[in-house]
Amino acid sequence: MATPAQPPKLRETLRGCSLPAALEAMGERWSFLILRAAFNGLHHFEAFQAELGIARNILANRLARLVDHGILQREPLPKDRRKIRYTLTEKGHALLPTMVALRQWGERWELGEPAFPVLVDTRDRRPIAPVAVHAHDGRKLGQGDLIWALPEEVRAAAAE
């Protein structure tokens, strides 16, 4: 996407890219696996621990990090306030396309085959389509179709 021929102002702007902030919020492998478990209906510390086989101290750390970043929320259970339920926030749910894209990338480039179980849509139980980047008008875009632009260039193009 970015090329060495880009003007210095654009290269300077790329230093403020949101990708490092996103990586800081998610942390590492365990955070993604906790998030996958949350998308699959797990809500309690013990359930995450049993499903993932993660050490309790690491799980506690990763859950706290995901809560601090607003990806999960902690809710004491009404019947036993010592028990905590972790649920995805709107910000957490917004990570679903990222999770699916990473899974599909892993199937294609790391495993070389579809993962088990297959991710399907609830209506017709058919596998979901590959995640893709689309233009504002719905066109599917490839790497050669993307460039970085400064905000003023985007505003000028929108005004045309």
C-alpha cells in the first residue's frame, strides 16, 4: 500500500497509524483466543480457563487488559456478586470481521485447508464468504487498488 515514493508529509502521517494502538489493545495470542471464546458464548473465568488451558494468572491479566480497553465488560452476577460474567462490548463485537479475516488467512496460508469446525451463517448453514476489502461503492479491491491519502485529498475527492 505505502510506497517509498510517497511525499514526506504522508510518510509522517503514517507514523500515527491506528494499527499499533489496535495491537496494543489486543496484546497477543491469548487475547485473540479469549475473544474467540467470548464470540462462542463463554462468559466466566472458569469456562475460559477450562476451554483454553491458559494459566490462571495469564488469563486474569488478559481479561483485565480486554476490560481496560473496553473490549469486554465485567458484570458481577446478581445471585453471587463474587462471580463475574465477561461479555463483549460494542467495541468487542466490532472485532468480529478482524477475527474472521485472521481465521481465513490462517486457513489459506498456514493450514492450507479449511479449519474445523467450519464457520457458517445461521440462516442456511453455508460457509461464509472470504472477508474482503470493498470500495465505498461495494467494489472488491485488491492490493493494487489501494493507496494512502491525506484527509484533505479525501475531502476533495468527496466534493467532486
